[in-house]
Amino acid sequence: MPTLTLAISEDLKSTMDSLPEINWSEIAREAISNRAAEFLLFRSIVAKSKLSKKDALKLGSKVNEGLYKRYKKAFERLK
């Protein structure tokens, strides 16, 4: 099986060391596998899309604006 090496912060390393019962290699394998599956699904959906890149960016911008307004309103109610 191939090996992957990655860099992590000292804080994260300390946290991981404090939890020796967790198989961190398995966690990383699962996370990478899940992310790859999500990306492949996304790519298959995008391949079938009839939206241009410009249209998709415009739509994404509208969604972001709507979410911003929604969460801003919710945050203001918490004050």
C-alpha cells in the first residue's frame, strides 16, 4: 500500500497525541476517500450542466448573498 506523508501543526499533533485510542491513519483514509467521492460526484454533475462558467458564478454569487442576509438577520436576533 502506498504511503502518504503530510504536515500538521504542533497544536494538532498535541491533540492527536492526547487521543491515542483513535486510529488517525484510518480517519485520514476515510476523510480522503469521502472527499474524493464527493468530488467525483460533483464532477459528474457539472459535466452534465448546461450552465456556462459565467452563469454558474452569477448563480453562486446570488446564493452567497442570500445566505449572508439570512445569517446576518439570524445573528442580529441573537444580540
